[in-house]
Amino acid sequence: MEYASLLLLHIAFGVLWAGGAIAVGLFVIPSIFEAGPGGGAVMGAF
């Protein structure tokens, strides 16, 4: 039972990590590039 719960937890955190990476790659990085020179300030706050 402990192995199954740890496996489920590992899969859940992997899905969260992958979703975050996809969201950053599809939305955050293109927005920063589109902001031009102001994108550096955004990255500094990010």
C-alpha cells in the first residue's frame, strides 16, 4: 500500500511539473520576448 501511494504521489508531482513547464514555455516566455526590453524587468520579478 505504501508503494502504491508513493507511486501515485510521484506521478501527480510529475504531472504538475510537466504542466508548469508547458505553461511557462507556451505563455510566459513568449510574453517576455514580446515585451522587448521591459521583459528583463519581468524576469527580474519572476
